[in-house]
Amino acid sequence: MKKITQDAGRKQLGDFAPDFAHFNDDILFGENWNNQDIDLKTRCIITVVALMSSGITDSSLIFHLQNAKNNGVSKEEIAAIITHCGFYVGWPKAWAVFRLAKDVWDEKQVEHCEKDAYQNSIIFPIGEKNDAFKEYFIGQSYLAPISKEQVGIFNVTFEPGCRNNWHIHHAKSGGGQILVCVGGRGYYQEEGKEAIELKPGVDTKNEWLEPVSDKEYKKLK
């Protein structure tokens, strides 16, 4: 069983109410939440039910709903829990908790937030889902045309775990493609050669790129 730690009390009330901060961080969470007579998932469910019964629907309930999700409570389970409790503690309370739970268990919203956060970390747009070329990818990628004048420049974004299948670029000038990593990290491999790690701002022609072994590369696939 993983150890639960908490420092919100000291961060928010350490100077104003140090005793309360101590009871919150060291006793409530430090001792009570780490009691192993009840598993964490069950303890999370009990806490959500207790807060719902009390009519508490502020940030503390949001925290415990997120905690419940992190400790294995599924969307179907939380829906059944809230519905069941609604019959006993009040239908309006169930409605209020459902409004919060929907956001916590909304995977699309989490994905959208993570995508926006990554977008803010790179200089080019992520673009739209690369569905026109999805047959060449394992996983989801995104494509954003940057320039089509003289030399075509495209920003391709890979979701974690996404991989481009083997392909060949032909060009009369002798160079088929230049890859420049602008965010995150990944691996590039030419046929018959070992994979090399791509880092932001570094193209595949730089000599200081360190190759990884085929064994290490297979672990990443």
C-alpha cells in the first residue's frame, strides 16, 4: 500500500493555524489515511460518500473525486455510487456531485488540457488529426502545414507511443527529408542503422546525437 502524504495544511494555514495544519497533514492524512485496515480505494469511496451526504460540493470534494479516480474508482463505479447515495441523502445532492464527477472522469477534457499545455511549449501549431495518412502511423499523430512555398515544411506531432511505419523519401537533390525536433523527444532510425534520439532543436544531421542500441529501441516500441 502506497504511503499517503499531504502538505496542503501547512501550505495554506501553516502561519495562520499551525495546529490545524498539523492535524490535517500529520494526523488526518499522515496517520488515518495510511491505516491499512481499509484499502485506499474503499477509503476514497467512503470519503466521497461522507462529503456528498454533508452537502459539500466545493474544492474538497473535487480533490477527493480525483483521488478516488487515481486509486482505481472507474467512471461506472462512481456513477453507481452517486446514484445509490442519491436515494438516501437527497437527489439534488446527487445532481451536484454528478456535475463535478463528470469533469473529473472526462478523459476527453483531460486529453484536451494536456494537448493545450504541450501546444504552449512549442513554437509551431499542433494542427489537426493526421487522419489522411493514418494508415502510415501506429497511434495518433497531428499535422500542421507551416509552408508550402519552395520547400514544404510540416509540423508533425506524435502522441506518446505513436510511431510512423517504415517509408522512403525520394528526392532529385539527393536529400529526402530533414527532421527537426521542436518539442518533446523521440527516436529516428534509418534502415540498417541504429536508432538515434531526437531532442528539441536538433536535426538528424548533427554528429553529437547519441545512438541507442536496437535492444533499447525495441523497449520503446
